[in-house]
Amino acid sequence: MVQADQPSGPTFGPAAAAVAPGTGDALAFRDVTCVRGGRVLFERLSFAVPPGGAALVTGPNGIGKSSLIRVAAGLLRPASGAIAGTAPRTLMAEAAALDAARPLRDALGFWAALDADPADPHGRVAQALHAVGLSHIAEVPVRLLSTGQRRRAALARVVASGAMVWLLDEPANGLDVASVTVLEHLIAAYRRRGGAVLVATHLPIALPDAQTISLL
Ligand SMILES: Nc1ncnc2c1ncn2[C@@H]1O[C@H](COP(=O)(O)OP(=O)(O)OP(=O)(O)O)[C@@H](O)[C@H]1O
């Protein structure tokens, strides 16, 4: 079962599955059904995230939050329905996919050169490291980073990507209170620039005016 709501405007969900998200959305699910391991995780889910918007995916363990994020990322094919939106997306999941042997700056630079925005990858990595408070360990190999530092490094990768849509799967895991505040500020600044975020979390994250997609 799924329940999606917005602070204002229409309610999306199975009962309103015919509601077609408008054009120009950064990301939209249209009647998306996801089946995994023979179990329907969510059915005919429709919602849209406009530029500058945010959606928060909530629900208990094993309900399908990560699966929803993976569907949005194009890593998991929905059983039916469609994902709309051509804006470049970037994913922050459990694995940061940063080369453990490389210094952090180089490991991030590898992805920044491949990711959405081709302009000035070195400059974007430097800015991202500063934004997450890791500039001082830019030359330290990734394998020596603490758990929380790795999570912040993963966030730096997202920041450096220049993508218009951030897909964040449990981004607050492993972060201390101060780092969660940094995360919240980064998301807010990104949204002010027109970025859109889809966040799955079981930890509280302040996302003003976000619509909530409750998997039940
Ligand atoms: N590769 C897979 N094959 C089959 N079933 C899977 C696979 N990956 C996950 N599942 C199942 O899909 C369901 C949803 O998993 P998912 O990771 O999306 O949940 P979640 O809400 O993110 O959970 P959590 O809060 O524990 O991270 C679970 O029952 C899980 O066992």
C-alpha cells in the first residue's frame, strides 16, 4: 500500500492514480508498480517533483523505500508504469562507490568528470569537499575515512555531480547531528537553485514543504 501527500494541492496514490503529473517536472512516477521477490512493494504510484521540490519516502524496514529510489535511478525496472523527467539524476545509496585506494579528492574527481555537468570537475570537487567539511582530508585515501566521513564523501559526490535531481537513500545514516544539519542546508540551497530531491529515510530530516510518500 502507498500513501502520497503534498502539503498543498492534490493527493496522489492508488486512488488518484489517473492524476497525470504536469510537464516540466524534474521527476515523475506515473502509475508505477514495483515487484520484488514476488511481492508487490508499491502499486500504481504517481507523484511528481518539480524543480526546487522535494519528496520524502517513509515507511518501516523492508517496505520498499530503497527499491523506490532504485526505480527512480533507473537501476530497477518497474513491473508497470513509467518514470518521467529527462533531468540528469544522481544517486546516493549505501555504497559510495569511491575508489578506496585513491585520495578522496581523486576518487571524487573520477566521478565528477563522468557525471552530469562537464564543466570544471576539479573546481566542483573542491567546492563539494568544502560544502561537506572534508577539505582538510582531501588527500587522505578513502579507505582511511571513518564511517561518517565516508557518508559525507558520498554526499560530496552528489554535490559535485551538478545533476538536477538528487536521489538520496538514507542519507542521514552514519551522520552525527552537525552533519545532518549540513545535509539539510545543502539540500535547501540546492532546491533554491532549482534542484529537486527524492529522499528515503527512517531518520528525521528537515525538508520544508516536502511531499510525503508513505509506504505502508
Ligand atoms: N534483489 C532482491 N531480490 C528480491 N527481493 C529483494 C531484493 N532486494 C530487496 N528485496 C526485498 O524487497 C523488499 C523491500 O526492500 P527495500 O530495501 O526496498 O526496503 P526498505 O524500505 O528500503 O528497507 P530498509 O528500511 O530496511 O532499508 C524487502 O522485502 C527485501 O527483502
